[in-house]
Amino acid sequence: RINGNRLWADIVATARFGGTDNGGVTRLTLTEEDRHVRDWFIAECRSLGCTIEIDRIGNIFATYPGEDPSLQPIAVGSHLDTQPQGGRFDGILGVLAGVELIRTLKETATVLRHGLTVVNWTNEEGSRFSPAMMGSGVFAGASRLEAIEAVRDRDGTSVLSALEAIGYRGETLVGHLGFAAYVELHIEQGPLLEAAATEIGIVTGVQGVRWFDVSISGTEAHAGSTPMAQRDDALVAASEIVLAVRDIARRHPPGVGTVGFASVGPNSRNVVPGSVQLQIDMRHPSEAGLDQMQAALEQAIEASHSNIALRHIWSKQPVVFDPAIVDAVRANAAALGLSATEVVSGAGHDAAHIAGICPTAMIFVPSKDGLSHNEAEYSSPEECSRGADVLLQTVLQIDLK
Amino acid sequence: RINGNRLWADIVATARFGGTDNGGVTRLTLTEEDRHVRDWFIAECRSLGCTIEIDRIGNIFATYPGEDPSLQPIAVGSHLDTQPQGGRFDGILGVLAGVELIRTLKETATVLRHGLTVVNWTNEEGSRFSPAMMGSGVFAGASRLEAIEAVRDRDGTSVLSALEAIGYRGETLVGHLGFAAYVELHIEQGPLLEAAATEIGIVTGVQGVRWFDVSISGTEAHAGSTPMAQRDDALVAASEIVLAVRDIARRHPPGVGTVGFASVGPNSRNVVPGSVQLQIDMRHPSEAGLDQMQAALEQAIEASHSNIALRHIWSKQPVVFDPAIVDAVRANAAALGLSATEVVSGAGHDAAHIAGICPTAMIFVPSKDGLSHNEAEYSSPEECSRGADVLLQTVLQIDLK
Ligand SMILES: NC(=O)NCCC(=O)O
Ligand SMILES: NC(=O)NCCC(=O)O
């Protein structure tokens, strides 16, 4: 068993990197705050005797050696970046649990056959740079490094220069390392486990995602002297799209659709808006469901009288995790006497990319009120600790084979 | 007659203060750009022999002396500030025409009985600081100076410190000066004159305005893992308000309603929006129409399931201009052989405040495609020149009485 107090102390300690006044965290990828938490993570792992590798896209691999160097390491981990005004658990729990596993192995002088690698994947959140799960995506071959290095944030900074600015453009070729298996512990970020009063989520897969950018061009005009019939108001057109996205998702259960970002120009009370940018996120557990949602979105935009450009900027197909690792999670939750239920992840995770290159699964712990991407995000010390225990036992079982 | 080429040259010259790449102007009130155009205006008027007074709220009065110092001066003018990505004519035309009137008087050695004061009113646009027509409102006693000095922009800068920062907090007590009459030349900013193929608008009054701030609190949540039925999406609620404002205006012709400003938090694609701020502008030529529009807005907000705070932050009642000055405008347009039509201004103007303290009217010239608050805003040299000629003749007629 891991030491739950020690794990909780790390959660509290790392929440200060980018900590907000409301008890949340704003630690966007490849910012100074991200650099500080990365530095902390590396120092901690070095002190435990890990070797550190950093690849070209800034993914960090901290490996605690095993008995047999000819075996590929078993990997655990998640991400250290957060959303703006995000929470203290999303991502970092999986990384800190990995560190705690190594402490537990060391303390109990347990030597695994495989090495144990704790990974921090770069830009899982996708808020500053699109797409999400960027580091694991390049690692797994879903994106080309050169294309991703050129992606820019809204201030025009590229991924490449952001990596260099914080000193995390590493030397290791991306995807150069191979793993025997990958297991990711994460908070659920949704309401299912809490509603079922279940301690552990056995994650069998991840639903699919499509991202779209929308650019609406209207005509700036005076808000007082321009008759209603002569307006081409970009915010009115945008509002119709926001509601259409909601309606499309409702018509395709259990799909979800969100406009999380909107920017208005010139954004002055007495000017009819001339331009609006929207960012859309659509998800569904089936590819067919995503196709239908996208078609409905395209129809809604075609039916509009406004000048609207829709760009489909990213897709991630639904993923099914490795049955053997999923079974191992189920068996070890049961062995620990924990209640557990199968779930398909609504959120995207690095594990969804890594599933393409090695046997992979995930473990969820409950999120209070189902909240995440929110400063009030919370999982109790006991919940976190149970998840890390299942992670440890699952790693031990994989190591045995 | 004024010199149209000279007036046009001034329009071109002043468009460089805050000039944009697309031929527009961004010269928000009390910014460095505003300071530069104010400095230019004062230097120009001084060189013509005007005395300059600047009051506590930064209104500038440039007075060309008349024969009889016991008479109050006749005032003309408008404003030098613009919207973000605004045009080259909105406001400044009325000020430059005033300068051109003085040049014409001087050149022809014409001495009026009254002095002629050219005024630049501070913050007519109301984009950076609310409300609009701020300087003329304090001057006419519609707002208290102390309250207005404390108004802050979105960066937290107060009117008072912005005035001090650009060196335009003057010594003259606000409202200390009195005028025999006020006549304001302005572009129409709407489509009526162009549609009627008319050269001059005889402005009989200004419609009423109400401004509202809306604050919507939803719940930030994960865009992938939060079921549609469990969301409290502030942008969805905001979109319903944007469409409601449009629908309310359509149901109350000739009223207009606009949401010109929206800001979303945390504004990240994969986060269900937790907060939205909106700024609403509603107008109607009758106070009863405004009451009905406001009641409908309040109803729409009460009917919403979201947590929405509505604040009514500013009103300006409909204004009827002085019949004698309106008649003078009509007569002088006719005497100059210009086609003219009566209009009620859809846009707000400083003249609407000054009408409360002295006989006031306005002269409009056409706006190409009815566009204003737009970089493409345009009135031809001939149109501007005709408006200034009517202004000159109207001032001469007022002076005779
Ligand atoms: N787990 C998580 O919050 N991922 C961020 C990427 C996404 O699914 O939107
Ligand atoms: N004339 C003009 O553009 N005024 C700005 C204030 C307003 O009417 O919205």
C-alpha cells in the first residue's frame, strides 16, 4: 500500500505552482508555472534515484530501475498542466501517484523486474495550444513533431519557442522509448462514480472528440442608428451557433457539445459586432455518432444567413483499452475490497494515445459534484489514496507476468 | 462658404491620430492618441487667435472673439474620440467644421456679434468609460463630476487618472460657461439620408437610450465528461439573451437592441463556460417604447433558469431640439439649394445633453452605406463641405438676432 498522507502532502505542495486565490490552479502548458512544477517533479524523482529523460516535445520520463534492464519499463503518469482556473487534481494526481509508487517501492526495498517510468506528458489540456494530449499524441505517432512545433497560441507564440523559453525542449527523440504497459490514474471529472457511490472507476475506453474553429464575419455598425432589418450582427449569428451545438448534442445522446471559447470584435457596447471567433468541442462514444453531430453542425451553419467559416481542426477516434490491463484493474480493486464500476471516459486522456502503442488502461477516482476544469475540483485524501493503491497493485501484477 | 478642400485636408490629417491599417481610427477617449489630436486641435485654434479653456472633465472650448463681449458665445463642435476600429468622420467632422468656420470668418474679416466657441466634448463614444456623452453630460448637469471621475475602464483606470495621465484635467469649473446656442454637425451614421438621396439631415431630436450590464454565473465543468442535462453553461444562457434582445427590438419598431460586448470566463474550448459578461444597448424614440423594451428584457431574464444579474446602468430620455434652430437649419439648407429632410437621430450626441441648457439643433450629412462605428465609414468631401456650409449659415443667422 502507498502512503496516502505523503501523496496528499504532494497534492497540497504542488497546488502552489500557479495556485489561484480561490483554491484552484492556473498552470497553462509551457508557462513559467509549468516550468516550476516540472522542476519540482524532476528534483523529486532524482532524489529517489530515477534517471530523467526529456524528449523534443518536452515529455518527461523519470525511470526507477528494475532488475532486468532488457525488459521495457512499465509506465504510469499523466500531466502537470491545467486549464485556466482549473483544479488541483486534474492530471497531477496521476504523476504524483507515480512518484509515490516509487517511494513505496524504495521504502520497502521492492525491486520490480521491469523499470517503472513516471511520465509527464506535455500539454494534455489543449487550452493554450491545440490539440489536447499533444505530447502523448506526438509520442504515439498521431501527430508529426514538426507540425506540432509550429502550432501557435493566441499571442502568436509557437510550441517550439515556448518549449525553449522554459528550457524543456529535450534531446531524446520523441517516441524513442517503449513501454511494456501504461496505466494512468486520473480523477473522473464527471458525476458517474459519485452517483453510483463507487470508489474506483475501471476505465474501459475513451469517447471520441472533434474540435472545430468557427469564424463569423458580420458588419460593424452603429448600435443606435442601424435599423434591425439592415444588420449583419456576428454575435447574433454566433449565439445561434452556440444554441445549435447544444441542441445537436441533446439530439445525439450520450454525445456532448460545447462552445467553450468566444471572442467578439470590436467588443464595444454601442457597436453591432463585426466578427466573432468560436471554438467548439463535440464528443460521442461512437464514430458514427460523431459523424452525425458534425453533419448537423455543418447543416446549421449552411442554413445561417451569415458569413461563417467552419474549420475542423482535430479529431480523436473513440478508444478501447487493453482487456488484460482492464481486467488487472478490476481484479486489484476487488482484492483491495474497493467498490468499482466500469466507465467510458468522457474526458480525453494521454492514455487514449498510448493505447495505440502498448497495452494500456486507466483508473478513475470520484470527483466531488462531478466537477473538473473548475477551481472547486475535489477528490478526498482517501479517494486519491485508494486510486494509487489500485495503481500500485496493477503495476505489481503486470510486472509478475 | 467654407473652404471644402481645407476641411478635407484636416480630416485626412487628423485621421493619422490613432489611424489603423484598414483606413479607420482607434482613438479611445483619454488615451495617448486622444491627447495627440487634442494637442493638434488646440494648436490650430490658438494659431487662429482663439482663447482656450479646458474644464475639469477635459472638455475643450476654443473661442474666437465677437464684437460684443457681453453676449454669450454661440457654440459648435462635437468630439474627437472614436470607437475601437472606428471611422475618420464620427465626431471629428463637427469639430473640424468649427475650426474651418473660424478660418472662414478670419479670412473674410467677418466679425460676429457673439463669440464663436468650438467645443471638443470628452468621451462621447462611451466605449472605454460608461456612459457615452460623458463630458457634455457633466457639463449639462445630467451627471455629477465626482461620480463620473470615479468611473473605471476594464483595466481599472479611473476617468480622473486617465484625465491626469494625458494632462487634460483642466481648471475651469464644469458647466461654468454658457452659450447663446449650440449647433452640432455630424455624420448621420445610418442609412436614411442615402436612401432618400438627400444632402442634408435636419435633425429634430434624438431617440432615447438605456444601457444594461448583464452578469451570468454558470458552473465551469469539463466539456467531455459533463452530461448535457447536468450543465449550467453561462454562454448558452448568454446566447439566449443575445437573441432575446434582438427579438425584443424587432417587436418594438422602430426600436433597436444590441449586445455589442461579451466576455467569457474562463474562455477555454474544453471548459463549459462558468461566467459571461454582456453589455446591452436599447433605443427607442419614445420613453414608453423604452419602458416596454426594458420590461421585456427583465421578463426574458426572469424566465431563464440561469443565475443572471441585470444592472440598468444608464438612461438618456428622447430629446426634441429647439424649433427655432431647427428652422434655421432648414432655411439655410434651402437657401444654399441643398436637398434636406427631417430625421430623428438614432445615435446619441452631445447635442442631446446641451439641448437641456440652451437652444440646440444638429445638422447631418450622409454616411456611405449607412455605416459608422466601422473603419469603412465614409462621407465625401462634397458632403462634408455642404454640411459645414449649412453650419456656417446657421451660425450667421443665429448671430443676427
Ligand atoms: N482530462 C482532461 O481534462 N483532458 C483535457 C482534454 C480534454 O479531454 O478536453
Ligand atoms: N454618435 C455616436 O456615435 N455616439 C456614440 C454614443 C452612442 O450613441 O452610442
